[in-house]
Amino acid sequence: MRKLLMSACLLGKRVRYDGGSLSVDDQIVEAWRTEGRIVSVCPEVEAGMTIPRTPAEILGGSGGNVLDGDAAVVDKSGKLVTDEFIAGASVALELCQTFNIDIAILAESSPSCGSSVIYDGGFSGTKIPGMGVTAALLRQHGVQVFSQHEIALAYEAMQR
């Protein structure tokens, strides 16, 4: 049975930096859950980060820049958390490889999981085009990454 990777917060797990979730109420997701197709992950928690934790943003670029060593992930207190974000992304990639997953639905705007939009690194609430570290690593390895706003597109991709 074909599986997909999904951000744990989208499945109602309270793993976000603020201890909350971003539960998605969607019939397609419920069908996948019932069928046992979803592999859940929170890259930040997998890397050993706490719940709650200080918010973090990518400074100086996007997820691909972080992976290349040209940008950093910093939390609001100024602490460098790049290594944790890369470690969490690596766990997500290992799950994809273990379960032969080539489709992921990740939480938009997150410095880990954002697939098309992230925050600008200034903690001002400003969003910019870009990818989080996990989304970038998965895409580098051929995984199609969708946001929670693109579940219908992910469903179409699962049918191929």
C-alpha cells in the first residue's frame, strides 16, 4: 500500500512551537488515515526540540540555503538551531526512504515544513516565498511536497 508523509501537527498532534496543532479537517486525509497510509512526523520534535519551544525562522535565505550552509535557522532569542532543523529533516527523509514515500503534505510557513512560503527571519510576521529545511531536503531527494492547502493536488499525485 502506497504511503505518504504528513506533518504531525496537521493530524492534530500538539507538537508546534507553541504547543498547538494545525488540525486539518478533510475527508481525503481521514480516508488515508483509516487506510493506514499516513506516516506522521514533526521534524523539530524528532530532532529533540521541546514542546513548547521558542519560535524559529530561517535567516538569510530558504531551506535549500540552510542545507548548503549559506543560511541559518535562529530562534527568537538568537540561539542558532540550524543543526536541529537539519537533523529533523534527515529523520523525515529516512522515513520516506524506509516506507518508499514520494509524496509529503507539510505545514505551510514553517521553517521546517513550509513548501512555498516561510517567514522572513525577522520575527515580524512577514512571509516570503521559500521552503523550510525539511521540504527542501525532501524535494532534493525526489519527494513531491504539498502544503495542507493542496490536499486535492496530493490526492491526484497519489493516484498516479
